Amino acid sequence: MSLLSRLAGLLKIHRLERDVEDELRAHIEMRAQDNLAAGMSPEEARYDAQRRFGNSTLVKEDTRAMDIVGWIETTGQNLRYAARMLRRTPGFTLVAILTLALGIGANVAIFTVVHAVLLEPLPFPHPEELVRVYDDLRTSNTHDVEMSVPELWDLRDKSGVFQDICATLPADANITGGDHPERVEALITNANYFTMLGVHAELGRTYVPADALPGFSEPVVISDAYWRRAFGADPKVLGTKIRLDGDLYTVAGVMPPGFRHPGRTLGADVDLWVTGGFAAVPFPMPVSRAIRYFPVMGRLKPGLSVAQAQTQLDNFVAQLTRQFPDEYPAAAGWLIRLVPAQEDIVGNVRTELFVLFAAVGFVLLIACVNLANLLLARSASRQREMAIRLAIGAGRARLIVQLLTESVLLGTISGAAALATVFSLKNSLLRLAPANLPRLNEVALSPSILIFAFFISILTGLLFGLAPALQTARADQTTALREGSRGAGSSKHRLRFCRFLVASEIALSLMLLIGAGLLFRSFWQLLEVRPGFDPHHVTTAKIWLALPNDPKNDPYLTIEKRAAFHQEILRRIAALPGVEQAAIGSPSSAPMDSKSTRSPFRIEGRASDLERIPVAEVASVTPGYFCVLKTPLIAGRFFTDEDNAKGQQVILIDETLAHRYWSNADSDAIGQRLQLGAAFEGPNLAAASTFTIVGVVGNIKSDGFDAASAPHIYRAVYQSPPYGAVVYLRTTADPGLLGEAVRSEVQHVDPTIPVFDVRTMDFIVSAFLAERRFALELLGIFAAVALLLASIGIYGVMTYTFSRRTNEIGIRIAMGAQRSDILRLAVGEGALVVAVGVVAGLAGSAVMTRFLQSMLFDVKATDPLTYGAIAGLLTAVTLLACLVPAHRATRVDPLTALRHE
Amino acid sequence: MGEGLVKPKSDVLQGTLALLVLKTLERGAMHGYGITLHIQRVSSEVLRVEEGSLYPALHRMEQDGWISAEWGASENNRRARYYQLTAKGRKQLAEEEKNWARLAAAVASVLRFAQ
């Protein structure tokens, strides 16, 4: 009994419960009144009435249980009946389950990703308070710049907006002391990082206030993955000394397996966290507002919305701009911008996921429409059964509920099948997703996904079942019984409804196809873009020179030392077998593989533009860089080995920059002088200095095919040797073997330097396109499925139409109609449905594709070519689908057809 | 399933509650309290329907489709739930009456034989 009442609670039969109570109360009151009339005192009357009920709660429960038992029995009957009907038509059932499982599965799969990436809050307490803090320099069109130390302090101490604010600087680090040096991904933060996020160590501790020093402090925290990889999950790891870029640190804690830095990193997940105050050597000293070099995260004060905080910050920024006019000239248009941490991580993936979600929704809708069509056709043969049941006294409502039970059962079976498939294939499916899709590690089967799957299954069942159920149960008894002999029903109305369904199916498919078509065109345009370099047969690898905290321990402190190192490495790898040409560049020289670093510059002899501070991407490269990448020289000369610390300070510029300032001829730029702003090179702050332009090179699309070409300035590696370096090799040799060869050459020069990220440039370029390709492929698959379903739909309806009209066609043929007349008649009917569908689909696309705009490249959302081509394709395919049954109709033998009646 | 849950008290003979209720409702729609009064009065106070069994039984019969229920106003303008016999209920009543007659006749013949 208690189980039943619990079930009742579950089913939320509140109304029912109140009804029972009302009913019993009415009884008691009536009895009490009669008792009163019989002469009892009011209390006695009431008491007697109550007493007769005995345990009134029990009575209430018993009574209610009867209602629930009845409901369960009816549902059980319906379910048994539905199961029997489904078993009786195994072919239909199988097709229906496959179609629906495909539709539901796609929805569950995409929802799972949407849930993990967009809906699930970040796994921290009060995740809504976490924000990423950006500097914007609006007038140089430079967004998302990092911050400087004084700015961080101002925000922390004076802005009044943050509970906690913290620098989070991703960095390369070399672990030495083991068998071979290893490069790890480190995150340098203030000591309040973990308290700000509200996370604790799984093992040991995170930072304590005493760890907050101006420079680096000794304790480091490692990730679970690194703990397993490097220490074999040794529980005694705490206290272990590790050598990081030459300095000793102590492992103080291990983070739990689920913890990940909620922000961008250099390559992969953070391996270890180091704390520093950014206010002593080896951080760039003295601190300056202009040296912006770390990303900042903050936790807003409780109850403060991001918009409110932003308003307060805008005022604060205005105040700082007045206070420091030299650091923040009006020309820069300095602003501080807050972005919710979750939005920051997810970035532009949001649009893509929503587009895909909409697409799978469409696919499911089309599948529903198709099934509704199938059921409608089947309902013709069941009309007789229904008419009989109506005639012997079954309620119409009961019949509808019963038919709906059938479709909901189908939906639920399909949903269960889909859920099982999606989660058994989870890992292989996730491998299809681009690796840079954020938060994919958080994808898991959660209650909300189960609830989603459950509801979408039920909804699907109701959606495709409702129209056929109403249609079947509205059967006019007499006609149905009379017509029944051939298993046909009142067909006119149903046929019109079928056509409406097919037309909407065609419209939906057209919208999907046009979406996929637009993405395809964008991708095509993208591949047409000349990136300015030839990625084929180029292998790259990265190295990182350790940067010890005490400059005295730095073997590569001077430019000469670093230049000599790079020169030696280059000499060795260029001599490797199979290597045609080799070059070395700074990390920012790697096209499509690095965050752009833009620096302000000024051309000597030109009035500095007050409106705008020009910026360019600056990288240092060796003489062979442009030859390896096959980027042409437009004017002047490339670097030579003589462009070293002893020589004149020289730079190369690209065409974009040259055209902007020397519009007559690129060669006019040669010999001109240009000033670059202060830059942070390792621990040394290179002062602003002046360079001579010696050459103009072709543009390299370093930020990707779809980004506007930013101007580039190249410095010579031997004049500005970087700590991190990228090695480029033009070769046909196997990159894996080559990676080993490079490693052994580098470690021959310095055994403490790791070589990592060995990849071909083809791979880098294709990884850059992966996200677009993923969206394109998925949408393409969905659109193809939609097209297939729509074709099946129209084929089915046309076959049904003509089978209904066999008799009429027979008469026409007997009366002398030509087969071509019949064919024209038949195709004409299909064409009308197709035309209505296509027009509706085109109109729908014009509205819906606006949401695709941000994913398109060089193609308008209303591109007439795409619209025309896709509409043509769809028309052709669907017309073909009605041609087959039409053709069959013309071959009817008039005699058989006439006898058909 | 029904029998175990309905648990008619000894006041009304096991299995006869449904018959009595259906028969009572044959005269027209009535609420639960009215049904108890009617049975009590007509049987000259011999048969007493326990409230604790009546309501579960009524709801059970409603679910079985023998009777249907509707909210209405009672004699003294109180909200009460009125039960009414359905076509199915009429058939059931005929069936139960036949059964009862058979049972009563059987009991009578046993008694006669014993004499």
C-alpha cells in the first residue's frame, strides 16, 4: 500500500487526493448533520460520524489506491495490447524503431555534448561568480589583451568588485633530473588561485598564505594526470623535490582527477601549478602598466552580476585613465572587459553546438513526420478494427489513448535503444569531435541526460502518434465498416493530411540541406584562400630553453649564448638525412599554431597617428624560414647569417604592412626605419629600439584562413634569439623518425632541453580546420539522412495515392488516355507537393540561416547559388521518388484495375 | 486484486457489497452517504455498510467502469460526489443478481436437506 501511495506521489495525483478527501469530508458532514437532527450534541454528532470511518487516513489511502490500481490496470492493458500490435507487424516495428532510434540517438548525443559544454556549470562553488578579465585596446582593434601587474593590483585593492583576483600565466617548463628532460605545461598563478576557485587538493595541500612571495615560492601542486604519468600515482609523492627549469621545487599537493584549469592553456591540460607574485626577479622588473603579459581570472563579490560589475569597472577605468594619462592615452581606448568564465572557455563553440542541436531536432522531426505518414497509411487498414470496437461501445477517448500508448511505447523503446547505443559508443563518438572542443572530458551520463532522453522519447511518441490516432479514431463507423472490405478508409481527408506532412518534411530537409550547403561553400572558399606558405612536407618541433629564477644560473642569459645555441641546432638538423632545408623561429612564427602576439610600432619620420596605435605581429626567424615555408620575397633581401648582434638591427615586413605605408611600391619601404615598443624577452626587458627594413615578404595567414591578414614584422633570430623555439624542416622523411633525430641532436648540444610537439604542418593546418570540418560533416550527415527520409516519405505517399486510384486510372486508360497522360497526371500531383515544400523550405531557410552567419566564410547566409542548387537537387530527388510509383501506375492493366473495385 | 484490498467488514456479507451498491444505484444517481443510508433503511437496519469499505469499493467499481461519478450538490447544498450506473454496470448487476439468486437457492437447499 505504501508503495502505491508513493507511486501516487510520484505521479503527482494531487488533484485526485484532494477529491478523495473532499468526498469523505462531505460524507462525514452529512452524517454529523443527521446525527444532530437525531438529537445528539454537536460534539457527539461529529465524533460519531468520525468514528464510523475508523482510521480515516487508512480509508483515504484505500480509496485512493483503488483509483491508482485502476489507472495502472488500464495502462497495463493498453501496453499489453500495444506490444501485441507491435509484435504482429515486426517489419513496421523494426523500421519505426530504427528510424526513431536514429533521430533520438542523434539528439541524445548532441544534447550530451551541449549539456557538458554549455549547460553544466563549471565544477566550482558559485561558478557564476568566476570571470575572465580582459584588457581591450579598442582603437588598435586589439581585444583580449593580457594584463599588467599594476593593473592587477588596482583591480584587487581598489576596484571593489572582486572577492579574489588572480593572474594565471600558462608557461612551458622543463623538468630535468630524470632519465631525459621533459617539457610540461605549467600555470603560474598568485597564491590565492585555488582559494579563488574553491577547490582543494586530493592529496597534500594547495597554497597557503605564506606561499605568497614576490617571486616564485617553492611548493608546487601537480595534476592527477601528471602524478600518474610521472610518479606512477605514488602516494608518497608529497615532499618530492623536482627540478623545474633548473630550479628546485617541492611537490606540496596533488589535485583531484576531475580538476582542470578553467581557462586557456598553451597546449594541453596543466601538469603543474607554480605560484609567484609577479613582483620580483625573474618576473619582468620593474613592474610597468605597459607590460601586459598574463591572463587574469577573478571571482566577483557575492550577489554582484557581471553587468553590474562591468559598470563599476567602467567607472574605475575612467578614473585610472585620468590618473595615468601617459600610460593610458586616449588614443589607445583602454577598457577592462569581464567575460563569464564559462563563456570564455566555450567561446565560439556555442553557435556551432546550437546549430547542430537544431539540426538534429530537424532530423527527429522529419523522422516523426515519416512515421506519422506510415501510421496514417496503416491506420487505413486498422479503421475497420476501430470501427468495430467503437460499434461495440468502446469510448473514443479510450481508443485514442490506446493508439497513443502504442506510439509512446515505440518512442520509449527507440529511446532506450538510442541511449544504450550512444553510451556504448561514447568513446568512439567523442573521437569524432575536434580535440579542441572545450570541456569534452566532462561528458558523462548524468540524470539530466536520462531525463532528456526520457522526455524526448515520450514527446516523439506523442508527436508522431497524435495525428494518426485522431485520424483513426474519428472513423465514421458506417463508411468504415462498409468500405472496410479492402482495408481502406475515408481517404480524401487522410490523403490531404499525408501530403501536408510530406510537404513539411521536404521543407525541413531543404532547410537542413541549405545549412549544410552554406557550410560546404564556406569550407570550399576557405580552402581556396592562399595561406601564404606551403604546409606540405614540412615538419615542426618545439624546444624550450629553461628559464631559471636566478639569472646567474641561466646558461643562455645573453643574446650571444642563445644565438650560438640556435645556430648550432640549425647546423645540426639541417644536416640530418632527408632534410632539404631547415629554419628556426620564435613560438609566434608558427602559423596557425600560436596565439598572436601583437606589439605596437611606429614608423620613423611619420607623424604618430593620434587616433590609432598601429600594431603588428612580431616574430623572430632564421634566414631559411621563408624558403622552408616557400613564402616569396617581394622586395629587398631575406636575412643572412650576418644579421647578428654585431650587425645593424634589421627587420623584414610583409606586404600588408608595406602596402599600408608605402602604397606606391613595396620597394619604397626598403631602408626605412621603424621603432618597436618595449618587449619582454625572457627575463630581460628589451628597450624600445629602432630597426631598418631590409626586405618585404609575402603575407602569411598566421591566424588562420578565415582571419583578416594582420601586418607582420620579422626580426632576425640571431639578433633576438627566443627562449622558446620552433624548428621547421622541409623534408619527405617520416616525422616520427625525424622527431627522434631532432631530439638527439638537440640533446647532444644540451641534454637538459626537451623536444616536444613534433608535428607536420599539414597536420597543424588540418587541426586548425577541424572544428569547421566537424560541423560541416555532422550537418552534412544530418542533411543526407533528412533527404533520404523525405524521399522515402514522398515515395510512400505517392505509392499509397496511386494504389488508391488504381480503379480511376484503369477507367482513364480504358477510355483511351495515353500512358504519358497518366504519367503527367501522376507526376503533376507529386510536383505540387514538392513545390509547396520547396517554397516553404526556402522561406524557412532565409529566416533560419541567419543564425549560421558567424560560421560562414565569404558566403552570404542567403547565397542564391546555394539556395538554387540545393532546391534543384531536392526537387530532382523527390520528383524521382514519385516517378517510380507513377510509372508503375501507368502500367496498370485496365481490366484488373476495373475489377479492383 | 480487488477482493484483498476492499476488505468488506462482517457487517455486509463478503462479496455482496458490490451487488448492494449496484442495486441501490439502479434507482438513480446517489452519493456515498446516501448509499449507506438507503441500504440500512431498506434492510430494516440489518445490513450496515462500513464507510471504511464503501469508498474503496466505489472507486474500484468506478475504475472497472461499472459506475461513473460526478460532482454535484447534495440535498442541503453540499458538494458531494454522485455515482451512477453505467451500461456495463447494469450488465454486471444482472450478473451479480443471478449469482446471488443461485447462491441463495443453493444455501436454501442445503438448509432444507439438513432438516
